[in-house]
Amino acid sequence: QVQLAESGGGSVQAGESLRLSCGYTGYTSSWYCMGWFRQVPGKEREGIANIDRDGKITYADSVKGRFTISKDKINNILSLEMNALKPEDTATYYCAARRCSAVTFDYWGQGTQVTVSS
């Protein structure tokens, strides 16, 4: 059974940093592509960072240069380092996983709230 659980959210001031972590169990991480998403109430969920099984990384333009995704295969942790945070980064953040052969992400964490005040 695939399970993901985020942690590390919180409230910060603009310009500060946060690190989100996502512990995952129940599958071999090398088979899966993983990503971070965020959602604001009333808006569509936004994919912000992805890492495939070969380590190829992509970012949304909204976070490029400020956020860094990484995967610790030994401890089964997916991380998102967020720097230079802006009020518009306020959202619920989710980690997700899918078999790289699949189109959609099938496995999701419960989400963690990030609030950035100006």
C-alpha cells in the first residue's frame, strides 16, 4: 500500500524559507515519478516541481530559482526547499507519486499548509 505524508508547513514572513518533507512507503521509489503540488481554495491544483526516476527535475515558472526538489532514496523522503517565499506562495502543499508509465498521479499525501505574510 502506497502512503505519503507531508510535514514541515507553517507560517513565515515574506523572504523567509521553509523545507517540506514527504515520507513515502509501500513502493520502490525508482519505479515512480514524484512531485509537489499546491492548491489555494477556489483554484486548480498547480504542479510546481517534479522529479522522475532518473532524477530529471522540472519546475513551474512560478517557483523556478526559488524552490528545490530532492529525493533521499535511502530514507524514502521527498523534500521541497522553498526560499525567498512570497505571499502568493500561500497554499496547501501536497506530495504525489505515480508510476512513470502512468499519466496521472495516483497517490497523494494529506497536504500541509504554508502561509506567507507580507
